[in-house]
Amino acid sequence: MSLLKKLAGQTALYGLSSILGRAINFLLVPFYTAVLAPVQFGTITELYAYVAFFNILYLYGMETAYFRFATKENLSEETVFNQSETSLIFSSLLLSGAILLLSPVIANGLDYHGHSSYFILLGTILAIDSMLAIPFARLRLQNKAGVFATAKLFNILVNVGFNIFFLVFCKKIAAGEQFPSLKPLAQSIYSEEYIVEYILISNLIASFLTIFFLLKTFKGFKIDFNWERLKPMLIYSIPMLFIGLAGMVDEMLSRIILKYVLPEGFYPNRTNLEALGIFGACYRLSMFMTLAVQSFRYASDPFFFSQAKDKNAPELFATVMKWFVIACSFLYVVVSCNLSLFEKILRGEIFREGILVVPVLLMANLFLGIYYNLSIWYKLTDKTQLGTLISILGAAITIIANFILIPFFGYMGSAVTTLICYFIMSAVSYLWGKKYFPVPYNIGSALFYLTFAVILSILALSYPFGKGSIMSYGFQVILLGTYLFVVFLIERKQMNFKAS
């Protein structure tokens, strides 16, 4: 139980920092939907979808390899840190150099003619962020969740601050609404034509300043390129690259291909890029589940590796899974039952047109979290090549289903595709894991809580007495209380509640 409390404490700390950070960062959603047109939001959505893919390529599984090799008895953590960081520095400079040189070609190929600056900025951001990945991983391995959280919050605050500076203050000053004496200076900085660039510049400044925040984490670092030490790390990490890329196909492909696959005029009076902007804005509301899963991963990765050799590890991992499902199912009920409240985060009415994709995406991300729990077997048994096969299967499902469903169901088809993909990946990982690293997961319990959460959400969405009324809010509270009461009835013995 003490180990579970330790994991819960680490998850809570990572979660609290992530919640604060995401809450601050999340302010960009109503901010962007207030100051950006759907087309501009669509551009940002598409560009950051590409960034997600390239983040995986830049890291090529080295973060996970660092955890694996730094916890081995015959290797020092400092040696593994130096080796992995050196590898990432050289590869990042090489990749970003290629992007900068080819930026005009890339811009023209993606129909962003005259905007090679997008890709110059993104290439620089990618290089910096990849070089900081191992220092952040070192903080997690050393259980320095507080430092990790503070650095992440700093990055987000700087990013949000410069977004507001460029898109609000500079805009108003350039228009003569504030500080007229600074109008010439503001006009030399701000132009409506470069709104997307300002968002990317804000990100770049935040990433650059984070380097100075993490300087102490680099203590003892020196360039160390030893092929004999690097080779086994690459053998372990390269399959993680393909796992990551396939995972990004599952998560991001829809936001890349939607404007191409969606039939023109599918949504009346909406261009395909506007539809992408609407979908991208609604997708961000599913970040509540993404946040929970991410917080859990930050804490669980080093936890699972450190407990793997314990004879009670399988039972411990099964208990972790059960409570993960219970907690995330409750989060699903909270958001899905209160869509009428959460949709108000999207300032522009046009962005609320896709709100019904949110419950589907929430459940999809919940299954992604389940998959992360289940997939620990191939990391602990060094069978990352099998994890690659599962990820490739998921990517194939995503590609095929998106091309089939989007023309008929629009962005809802894409959301359903994501759910199907993560469900099948979880099922396959569970079946293979039973062979290589058996864990006594309580599948019946997990399916019960997931089904119960969906039923409660359907009841909330089907409420007939008016969205946003006092009665509807009361009904939603009753549904939330019902879920918690059922959990208490079933799990009260394990929760150590004593009868009075």
C-alpha cells in the first residue's frame, strides 16, 4: 500500500503541476477562439500536428532508453545521461539544419506559400525541446517532481505571456488604442499578416528560456560518444521510435488529413480548414483526460521500472490499473455530464458546433491510458519490437478508418476512429502481455466502470428539460454522486473504510 501511496503522491504532484500549467495554457483556447479566425486556428492545429510527429522522430525513443539503462546495476546514471544527451544534441542539430535549409520547399509542399518562416521557427523549437527531454527525464528518475513541475510551469507561463503580449498589447498599441507614443514601435513589430508567426515565436522564446532554468540538471554533463555504449541503447530505443510515430498517427493524423479527406461543403457554409479549426478547438476539450493520463505516465514510468524485479509486481500493477480506470472513468463522467458548462470555454459560437466529439475523444484517451498501463510488459521484457507491431496495427486502423469514416461522418468519424484504434491496441496488448509478463488484471471490474460511466454520460446528454437549466445541473450532480456512491459500495473494503 505504501508503494501505491508513493505512486499516487508522485502522480498528484505531477498532476497538480500539469493541471496548473494546462489551466494556464488552456486559457489559450478561449483566447485563440476569441482572437483567431477558424482558418488561423486550423493552421495552428495542423502545424502542431506536424510538430507532434517530429517530436517523436527527434527523440527516437531515447527518453525511455534512458530510464531503462540508467536503472541497470552495471551502468552509472551519469554515463547513460551523457551518452543519451550527446546523441540527441547531434541528431537534433542535423534534423533541424535540414528543416531550415528546406523550409521554402516544405512550405510550398504544404500549401503555405510564402510562409517558410513557420518551419524555420518550428525546426528551432524542435531542436531545443529535444535537447531538454533527457534533463526532464533525469528529474523524473530522481523523483524531483517539484523541480520538474516548476520548469514546466515556467515554460507555459512564458509562452502564454508572449502570446498575450503579441496578440493583445502589440495589436492595441499598433491600432492607437493604448500608449499612442509607442504606436510607431508597435507597428514595426505587429502585423495582422504574421499572427501565426507570433504564436510560434512565443513558443520559441519559452523553450529557449527553459534551457537556463534547467542548467543545474546538466551538472556533470560532457559530450560522450561511445558507439559500444550507444549501440544497445539504440537497439532498445529505435523500436520505441516506430511505436511513437505509429502512436502519433493514431492521435494526430485526423488533424493533418481532415481538410483533404473531408468532402468540400460537408459542413454548410464552412470551408474544410474552418472545419479543422472547429475540430481542433473541440479536441482541446478532451485535454482533461489527456492531462490525467500524462500525469500518470510521468509518475508511473520510473515507478514501474523500479518495481519490476519485486515478486509482488504483477499484483501491484493490477491494482494500479484498477484504480486508474476508476479515477479516469469518474473524470469522464465529470466532463461528459457537464458539456454545457465546458463548451463555454470556446468563446466563439462557431467552435461549439463540434462539441459532441468530446465524449468520444475522452473515452478514446481513457483507453490510451489503459494501453499505457498494459504496455509495460514489452518495456520490462525488452520486447519493444512487439510493441512496435501493436503500434503499427493501430496506425493501420487509424489510416484506413479515417479515410472510410471522415467522408461520411466528418470529424465525428475521426473521433470514433481514435476510440476504435486505442480499444483494439489495448485488447491486443493485454492478450500478448499475458504470455510474456502475466499480470492479474481485473478485466470485469474495468469493463463495469467504463460501461457505467458511458451510461451516466448518455443519460446526461439525453436530459430533456433544457440545457443549462438549474434542473439539468442538479441532474448532473446526481449522476456524479451516483458514480461515487457505486464506487464506494464496491470498493469500500479496499479503501479501508471502517463501519462506525
